[in-house]
Amino acid sequence: MTLLAAWFHDLGPFAIHFSGSFGVRWYGLSYVAGFLIAWWVLGQLARRGRLLFPPEAAADVMFGVILGTIVGGRLGYVVIYRPELLWEFSSNFPFWGLLDVMHGGMASHGAMVGIILGCLLTARRLKVPPLHIMDCICLVAPFGIALGRLANFVNGELLGRIVVHPADAATGAPVPWWGVRYPQELLERATEADLTPEQHQGLQTLLSDHAAPTDQSISDAASTVISKIHAGDHALAKALEPFVSVRHPSQIYQALAEGLILGLALWIVWKRPRKPGVVLAWFFIVYGIGRVATEFWRLPDAHLQTQRFLSLSRGQWLSLLMVAAGFALLAWLRRSKTAPVGGWGGNKPRETRPADATLSA
């Protein structure tokens, strides 16, 4: 393997930055792009007669998904990872910790629960089988998931495991070409940096020299330095590089597993008509396996570092439950007498009324 210098992450979170924390963020754009792609794909499939609802209903389906994603994702993060935010209030907008999404906090598992509830309500309004709506959403979800993971990478969040510590790099330890140095670790995991005493002193000096007059702590100074790097200060980035760990780009791994691989698997499964729920089941299985695997290279949130059971993180255990639920759903569907619907390959299927595909109780 060829060993080269790891890339120093200098990407900023804003696509368009106005001032302070105000601007158009890549993370928000990833959500918008994911929803638009999903709406367009569902509309195209409906026009080809592959779905049990008309093209104009694709907007209704996506509204339920958007609402479920935002509400479920935020509530899931707070309930699963940060319950203290439920009773955290302040005098600053948005006043309640539950609503303070600007400081992170969307859980994919919570979003999935929200999307399922949104699909149930949408299916009832459109008078189609709920599992068919869920299949349709699962089919287009990988587009948005992949974009979201790429936005995580741009933001320098959900950091991967350390490959080479700064202290080891200083002694000549090989640095893999695929590694990434994230300056954001100064904010999230400074204690993991494993600096030599000389490096520690050098880092403190660097932060002090570039701190803003209003900075009151080392953390504030680190934020100022990172902001300057995002603004294009390449000399500062070069100076900071020796003090930053080399890590796995776990966000890219998850974009591939939860976006590309998951999407290919689901579109292959749905090439021919399937019983409503089959695509959902395979979504649970493939997503869950990919999430469990990739989280071996991703660190959990800083406040969850020690919360592991049998060496697995909370996210991995939730993903294993998804895998089990997927196989259980497949077993149940094998015994059901539901008519297959959908499918994008081959000739146009016969017109199927929703009543033909109603699930038995």
C-alpha cells in the first residue's frame, strides 16, 4: 500500500455563509436534495403504472416522509441519546433544548420510526396498503441517506476511529493515504489526540496566538481557529496539521454502505413485483448489517463513548434489532397470500387496484 500524507479536512459547513451561524448549510441542502430526488423518482414510477397511487399523490407521500423524518429524527436523538435536552431550557432562541437542532442531533433510527408513522397516515388517506407505501419510501431513501452522510463528512462530524495519533506521526509512523485529519476533534475529542508534551505546548501556543479577543477558553479559541481554516487560511491549516489525529473517513464508508450498496440491493429486489413489505424487510436487513459493520470504524457521540454492551454501541444494537425485524417480516410475508405489486423491470404490469393488494389482518 502506498503511504502518503493524509488529507487535512478544511471544508466548511456552509454552502452560502452570511454571518455568524447564519447561512445555507450543506446539511440542510442534503435533506432538500434527497427529498426532491425521492419525489421525482416516485412520480416517474407512478407514471409508468408501477405504484398503487397516481403521480400527483407522490407529493402527499413525500410530505408524510418529510414530517416523519424531521420530527422522528429529532425526537429519536433526544430520547435515545440526549434525554436531558427534554428539560433543558435557556433564555436564548429556540429556548428549549429539544428544538436546538443547530447544535446537532438527528437520529436515523428515530427518523425511520417517524417515517413509518407518516407512511401509515398517508396510506390511510390514499387507501393503499401501508406496506406498499413503506416499500416505495425504502426504495428511494438511499439517495437521501447517502447525501446526508456526505454532508456529515463535509461538516467534519461523526468522526471515525483514530488510525495514527499525532505523537506516533511525529516519530515517523506511516500515515495511510486514505486517512483524514479533522480539526473538529479539538472541539469533540481533544483528550484522544495523544500529543507529546512538546506537541501539547505547541498546540496551546497556536490556539492562543490565533484566538479572538472575545474567546474565554481553549475550546473557544479552537472554534475560532477552525472558522479561520474554513474561511481559507491554508497557512493556519498547515500549522495545525501536526497536532491532529489521522482518522478513518467513516462518513464515506457509511455513505457507501447505507446509500450505494443499500440502494443497489433494494432496486435489484424490486426489479419484479413483490408482496408489499418485501422491500421494507430487505431495507431493514441490508441497512442494519451495513450500519453494524461501518460503526466499527466510527466513534459514537462523545457522551456515549463508554456506553457499550458486549463491545457494541447503542446504534449497533438498534441496527441488529432492525436486521431481526427484517427477517421476521420476510418470514411472515412468506405465509401471507398478498398479491405482488410494483417492480420496475420487464413489461408494464397489469393495473392493480389497491383492494387487490390489501393485507390480511
